[in-house]
Amino acid sequence: MGHREDLLEGAKRCLYEKGYASTTARDVVAASGTNLGSIGYHYGSTRALMNAAMLSAIEDWGEAVGAALAAEPGGEPGDPLVRYWRRVIGTLDTHRELWLASVEAMIQAERSPDLRAQLADGMEQGRRGLAALLTGRPEDSLDEETVRTVGAASLALMSGVMTQWLTDPSRAPSAEQLAAGLRALAVGRHPGLGE
């Protein structure tokens, strides 16, 4: 790898270990084995490097979550919706740092129009990927309505559930509770839904 790639990998390690706001240029240099001048030469600024690291981390997160959700059931018994949520929640154990990086990226994007635009593109890819996964159709065959309904609702639910698990795992909903709640909402069996 060259300095550019070393810097990106070092910045990602710092992102996972220290977080975006707490990482300094010196931290990245120590983690990457490069020098301070390399940051400016390859990325322009530490902030631009950290933004690139966040985007790369979120791509890693998307790939990890997609792989976990696309895995064949392989003898997993029971309700497919419960299996789906078990897999989503399971990614917190295997990829916690990526979930945290994605949350931190959202916060940092408030002050970085470039990062916000790139995250918006990533969310669109996420909606499309989830819609394809859940409908069993190739991404390029999806109509926009499916992306805006199935994909958007899936991404919103996933983000909300994982935020609960990151914040308060002892009271976060189980896969079984999520499946039951979604089914109750779908059929309108809740007093607040006008039924």
C-alpha cells in the first residue's frame, strides 16, 4: 500500500478506537506509519481524511450487514422475520465499531456538506440494496416505488433498532418482539392506529 491507502486505513482504525471528533492528525500518523505532511498531500486536511475514513467505514458496514442478511438460512428454524432481525442484531456483536461509525458520521455530516452529500448517496444505495434483498429482485430491476417503500422502511427500522441496541441493550427489543410489533402494526391491531 502507498501512503494514501496507509493513511485511510490508519484513520479508520482511529475512527473505530477513538471516534471522529477525538482523533488528531498525530493519531492518524501513528496508526498509519506515515508522516504529517502526507495528510495534506494526499487528502488536503485531517478533516477530509477523516471524512474519507468514515465513508469507507460505512461502505464496510454496508457490505458486512448485506452479507449477514443475504446469508442462506442454513437450517435456522422458525419465523423468517425473526431470523432476519436476529441477523441484524447479530451484526452489532460482529461489527459494533461500524455501527458506531455510521452514527457518528450522521452527526458529523451536519457540519460538512460534502460528507452529507456522500452519506445521502450511501443511504440511497442502502435503500436499494435492502429492497433488493427483501424482495429477492436484482437492484437494477427495482422500480423507485419499491426502493422508496420497502427499502426506505427497512433502512429506517434497522437504524432505529440498532440505535436502541447501541444505547440500551438491556431494554432493546428482541428479534421476536420486533417481529410481533411489526405484524401488529401491519394489521392495525394497535389502539393508536385507529382500529
